[in-house]
Amino acid sequence: MNEAKLIDELRDKFGESVGITELMGQNEIIVTVEKEKVVEIAQFLKDTYALNYVISVSGVDYPEENKFLVVYHVSSMSENGHLPLVLALKVSVDRQNPSTPSLISIWRSAEWHERETWELFGIEFNGHPKLERLLLHDEWEEENPNNQFPLRKDFLLED
Amino acid sequence: MSPLYFSVGPQHSGSGHLRMKIELQGDIILNAEPDPGFVHRGTEKIAETREYQQNVPMIERQCLPDVSSVSLAYAMAIEELLGIEIPPRAQFIRIIMCELSRIMSHLYWLSIMGIFLGHSTMFMWPFGDRDIFIDIAEKITGSRVSYTYIVPGGIRYDLPDKIKEQTIKTLDYFQGRLKEYDAIFLSNPIFERRTKGVGVLSQTDAINLGVTGPTLRGSGVRGDIRKGIPYSSYDQLDLEIPVFTEGDSYARSMVRFKEMEISSSIIRHALDNLPDGDFAVKTRKKVPEGEALSRVEAARGELACYIMSDGTSKPYRLKMSTPSFRNLPGFSLMKGSMLADMPTIYWSLDYWPPDADR
Amino acid sequence: MDTVGNAFVGRLRSVVEKVVNGLKPIRYLVNWSRLYSLWPVHLTTACCSVEFGAASCPRFDVERMGMLPIGSLRQCDLIIIEGTVTKKMAKRVKKIYSQMASPRYVVAMGACSISGGLFYNSYNIIKSVDEILPVDIYVPGCPPRPEALANGIMMLQDKIRKKQVNIVKGE
Amino acid sequence: MNIVNNIENVLNNIQIVELRQLLLFVFGVLRSELFFKIIFFPGIFTILITVSELIWLERKFLAKMQLRVGPQYAGRIGGILQPIADFVKLLFKEAIIPEKADKKFFQIVPILLVVLATTTLTVIPISETAVISNLDVSLLFTFAILAIFPILTLLAGWASNSKYPFLGGIRALFQQVSYEVPLWFSTLGVVLLAESLNFVSIVKAQSSFWYILLLPLGALTFIVSMIAELERIPFDVPEAESEIVMGWMTEYSGMNFGLIMLSLYTKLYFASAMFTALFLGGWLGPSILSPSFWFLTKTLIVALIIIMLRGVLPRVRLSDLLNIGWRRLLIFSLISIVWAVMVKLFLLGVF
């Protein structure tokens, strides 16, 4: 599983929609992808490279660049264990109306992660069956009406 | 008869700090949906306001029964960012601490499994034996449960002398105790009757749902980071992964039970050929810009710690993908099972609510 | 709840209360019985529950002081707040405390329940349990050692020993 | 006995006729032997003392099995006063009656439970003479009383009008009804051998051989189905802590709960007493000790075995519970009846 081959194959198959790709550490690839093509790329990765096991979905807030970054960490798990490859699929999302297609149809294990990212960041995952309150309590909206998403940078903690 | 909705709330001797919304028809559970969040303290948000070193005690409070794995994942991510190499002695001591906390976490799991099945002696025996392991940890790190012993750059101080004899003596005593647990509880016909064929998770479902740890290894998948992607010199140790293929609560329980023996043999092996040399490396407060992902096999499953740093001394974004959160899909196993199976399935996932809510 | 029923009903209750408080030996007997059978509620709020479990394990057995972990909430009279109380948990803790039969006692265990502890600037926790419950005993520590919890229970027992007995309403 | 005489003279020369007759009657009752039996020896005092001792014994014995100490400070010597502390605390605790609950039945059930549990003990002979009511159908009498318990537990669960007690009540009904059938079949063997339904004559008939030696299978089915009657681990399903909190006892608090606990342990004492009377030859034993002492030690040993099971076995699932009840135990009890017939014929010398 050499990583370079994967990056080239991704490049020629999806061309411009695959943004910056780099090699990190021993066997970790970072691929930034546009919002529209993320579902097909994910499907392609799952079929050809058997990346079927989501490790984590984390949202990152860049207020100065006015964008969110949704990072899918995916690795491949087979019957006899882990394969060392980890791919960080990054999707950049506009900060004003943050919404990105949910990858739950491809990776079933991303369901709870996406739901948590929606609750703490406010990033809409359209196509997600159950975007409901998960960790915060029910009266969360009434208590802080102006900014409901704690993990955003502009949500300040009182010290 | 119309279905009976009721919530197995945070105050219930059959659920930890978690609420389960259960829909019951007669004695069969139609739908069981977990409602986590009762211990969500927002550690990821607080971590952004504190230095790297200050975060270690707070991150450990996530999973108090199994502390060393959490701090190891955090430390390894920062070391990857700093690009420093940990001396072999520190790596071996880290392995010893992780395996010790794995045994303690599995003992904690075994005692709660006992009380959930109504076996009060099985609550007391493992808890009492966990205390002799706590003595070793207390002698090494100075505190009973939250050690903050594994820090970015190695470990805080070296092993005290005469710790080897005490550990070997404890492990020998523990071998005998494991046989007694097996005799009174695990090979008890009622235990087998209550856990065999209960909450069956097939191999493909296990991979699709993304569960991890003993829940995964109970369904026939040989998924263990210590073997797959060896870290902190686990590759120098011979490691045998217990895998069961039935995928029911009994398989998951036996995986954890076998792991206790393997962990004690790892500790013995690590203690025998412990390299000498210094035990820590000087680290800078400011971490260079970049991002790092570290994966560690905690007692409950694979723990991934993802840190993005922006060059300052505080993390820009810290994400801990904890094993309990990733075992949440396991609750769907309760559909169609009897109400009496609810505690068995719930605790065979070894779900620790603060670990999942962070 | 006005219908605070008791083994002594109607006017008998105030008579018995006058007698019990008047006569020292009877008051001593009632207080003695209350402090030697404190039944804790089965409620774990956060990570201090590991040390409460260790406190009820064979080494630091709290059952020596008569603490029988009983299942239902109606029969318990001691609630131990083990660790951080998040806002979601606070609603339930208030409801649980109101469902317990009086006389009921509260032990705040761990720095998080006393003053917010390690997570003082979190957006989702109650700074200290005093905001929602009348606390009797504070057990500091993060997590406090089982001996500290046992010492807290003993301090609660001394407090009950000196307490005025009133049967009608909860303290 | 001169105290009795001069009290009688004082009473005789009271002028007011009615008062004299009343006091004489009351004095007669106080001196009567039945009053002594009801209040003191096999009656209320012994029951209360043995029951509180059983509670203490269970907590200490379980603690010893779990390598810990158990109640120690309540009463200096090993926590001996722990049951009394619990009892007095519950007396002075607030007894909450939920609004939604059906108040009448909610409060009647604990009282009825205690009353029924103690009435069953009137027929068990502690020694030759120390039996309160020596009915000649005393075994049938216990049949009747024990048949009422499932109705009461269901009533308790239903009257509390909330989810967990309702489930617990239904489960208790399943369990106790399905385990009464093998319970009574297993006693048929004893009745066959002793040719009488009276406990005293059953015990007398065991002077040569204890029935546990003649009918081991009957004794086994009796003890297993009796544990199911008592809702004790491993048949703890109606108040399965980790599933339905405390089952039908969830809503009870204060003295109501105290009475229920009292009735539970009285039933435990009654179960072991009945087992000793039927199978272990009640008060029969070498004469170095007094007969009632023999009876109490045997009951204690049987109670210890029942308590030991609580420390050793986990809880059975509801479906297996009913399986064991209807399939296995019923067959065992039928086999034990056939076995008893064979033993009877052998004793009569037919073979």
C-alpha cells in the first residue's frame, strides 16, 4: 500500500477537486477535497483502497479564514486487523452557512461523530438521519441564544 | 398491549451515568437508544485555554479507570509534533503503566459485570484485587487513580527500587485469583446461560459500525493497535491477541478475561529486560505548527488523539476520539433482546460514560 | 408534599416529636439508629464514582458503618454527589433529591462538586452543588481517597448524633 | 406461686361486679399457657429475635464470603445491633405515599404481608409441646397461606401505579405461581411416608429415619422452589436490581418498607423451619441438647445454606426461570412422588 500511488490515482481521477495532498509521518495522508465531490471520493476510497473504518470526525474552526474544516480520519480494518494507512479527508466549509453532505451512507460508523460535530459546531450534515441534541442539555438554546455552538472560537469561556 | 416507554435513567442500578430510552413490548425490547451527555464537561474546549503540560491531568479525568492509555495517546501526539524521540527505558515503563491500568480497568469492568448480573460476590472480589494493583501504581506514581505520570517527553520520574519484586509477587497472587474468578463466575452455568448468544454482533457489522477494542475482537476481527501499528516499542514484546468469533456478550467478556493474563505476562516480560538510561527528554513549551494523530490501544478500545497546533504553547484544536464514544452504535444490539439482557449487553460493551461524553 | 405520612399519624406525630426531643435517651436512640444505617443512593454523577466503588470494596468497606447500597431511591437517606455535576445531570439530581424520603443527607464528594474543581471554566457544569442541594459534608480531593470518604461519613455521623430530631418535615 | 394467689384474692374482693369479672378474665388470659406461647416462646418474641438475628447473619455471612467485614460499629460487638438500628431508623423515616398510587391497597399490603408471614409460623412445632396451634391439617394451612403471597405482591406492584413496580409485580406473579406447583408435589412424598398432614406427627414419624435420607430428590425440589417463593437470588427476578430497580418494592419507603423487609425475612425463617420440620426431623436429636435447641440449630443451618446461595450464584433470566419451574422441577417432583411410593411399599415389606 504505497501512499504515492494512491495520491496519483486520486489526482488523475478527480483532477482539480482534490486540493493539497501531502504525506505525513510514516503512513498518513492528508487530502483536502471540495464539498461537492466528497461523496464520490469517499466511495472511491472505500471501494479501491478498503478504507472502511472511520476513526474520528473532527471540526476545526478558522474564524480569520472564515471557514470550517471537517476532518474525517479513516483507516482500513480487515478480518485480521489494522492496516497502517490512515487518511485524513479534509472538507472545507463556508462559515456563514456551514453544510456538507453526510458520509453516513458510505461509512456507517461516522453517524455518531457527525451528530456530535453538528451539535458542537453547527455544521449541517445533510442526509444525516438523526441530527438531534446529543451531549448538551435541552435548555441549551434558551441559556445562550446568540451563540449556541460551544466549540467555535468566538464562544468564549469565562475564567 | 401498547409498548411501554421508560427511561433507564442516570439514577438506576443498571446504568452508570447514562440514560437509555427503552421501548418495551411485554419482555422484549423494541428499541433501546442511549442518551449520553450527562458527564459532558467540554474538555476539548477547556484544553484550548490551557498549556500543553496543564492539560494532562484534565484529559486523564476522561477515563479514570484506565488513565495511562489516555495520557500516553496525548503525550505521543505532542512528541510527534515536537519530533522528539523517547528513550527506550521510558517506552518500556510506559508499556508497564499501560498494561497495569489495563488490568485495573478490566477488573473494574468484571466487578460491575458481576453486580449487573446479580452476583454480589463478583462485585467485591475483583474490586478488592484491583486495590493491590493500585498499591503498585501508588508506589510508582504517588497517586491512587489519576497518576499524570506519562507526560509529553517521557515520564515524570523513574521507577522506585524494589518495585519489581512487589509487582512479580502481585502478579503471581493474581494468577491464582484469575482461576477463582473463572470458577465462581465465568464458568458458572447461569453466567453462560445469560451471556451466550446475547447481543450477537457479526464481523461485518462490527467493522461497519466502527466499534473498537474487545467489542471488535469478540466478533472475530483481530483489531489491536499494539499488534497492527506497534507504538512505544510494543514490537519488541511477543503479543498474543485473544479473538473470539461468536460475537456475543460471552465472547466479549472472555476476550477481556484472557487479556488480563496477557497483560500480566507483558508486564513480567517488560520488567525482566528493562533497558537502563535516562527516562525523559527536555521538551519546549511552544510546539511547532502542524497536526498529529496518535492511536493507542486503551482498555476499552482504540483511542485516537488528534492535535492541531498553531505554534503557540496552547493547542489550537484537540480531539480525543474515545473508545466508549465509538462503541455507542453497540447499543443497537439490544433490539429484540429481553429486558434481562439489557444490563448484560450494556456492560459487555464496557461503556464508560465520562469517556464517551468527554 | 403535605401528606408526609409516617408511622405516627395526625396529632400523634407532634406528641411523639415533643417526647423524643424532650427525653435525651430516646433522642439519642433515634439519632443512633439514623447514623448507623445510612443507605446511599445508587447515583454516579462523574469520575469520582471509581473511588466510591473502591470505598465499598473489601479493603475500605463502608458497610462497616451500616451503609447498605439499596436499589430504590425511596428507601435511601444519603446522596453522595460523586464529582462534577453537569447542567444536564443537575436537573436529575434535583428531582432525585426531592423524591428521597426525609431525613436525607447530602455528601459532596470531590473538588468538582464543591467548587467546580478542574473544570471550573467549563460551559456545561454547575460550579458547586450548593446551588442545587443543601450539602451536609464536603469531602475534598480529586478524586478523594476512600479513607477520606469514610472519614467524611464519620463526620456526618457525628453531625447526626448532635442533630435535633424532627419527624414532621425533612430537615 | 403465692404471688398469683394473693393477686387473685385482691381481685376477688373488688366490689364492682363487672370490673371484678373483667380483671379476673384479663388475669386469666395473662396466665394462660396459650398467651405465653403466642407472645413469648414460639410466638412473636422468638420470631422477632430470630428474624433480626437472620438479617444480621445474612449481612455478616455475605460480607465474610466477599472477603470484607460487614456491619461492625453498630453495637460494638460485630455490629450485632445493626438490624435494630435499621428498624428504628425506618420507624422514624418519612413514609412517602405517591399521589398516583391507590392509597388503600398501597398501605394495606405491607401489613398483610407481615401478618401472613407470622401466621404461617403458628403451625410449625419448635418442640413437642411448643406449637401454638396444633391443627391436624397444618401442612394444608401453610398451603393456603402461601398461596396468598403472589396476590399480595401483585397488588403491591399494581397499587404503586408506576412502571418499575408494575413490571416487578407481574414478574413476581409468574414466578411464585409457577413455583408453587412443584413445591407442593415435593411435600406429597413426606405426607405419604408420615401418613398425616400434621407437622407434629410428621416429625414424630421421622424418629427412625430423617426423610431427607429417604427422599433426597423431594428435599432438593422443595428447597429450590422455596427459594423461588422467597424471591431470593438466584431467583431474584421480581426485584432484579439492575433491570427494574427494586421491583414491586420500589415505591415503598419508611415503615412500609420496614414491614416488607420484616415479612421477607420472616418468610426466610418460615421456609427453613418448614424444611427442618418436613425433612430434617424437627426437634429430634440426641438428647444431650434440648429439643427446641435442635430445631433452631437445624433451621439456622438451612437458612445459612439459602443465604450462601446469594453470595455464590448470579441472577437467572425470566425465561429460564419459568423453564426451570415448569419443565425441570415439575418432573423432579413427580419422580420424587413415585420414589416415595416405592419407599413406602418397601417399608411396608411388600417387596
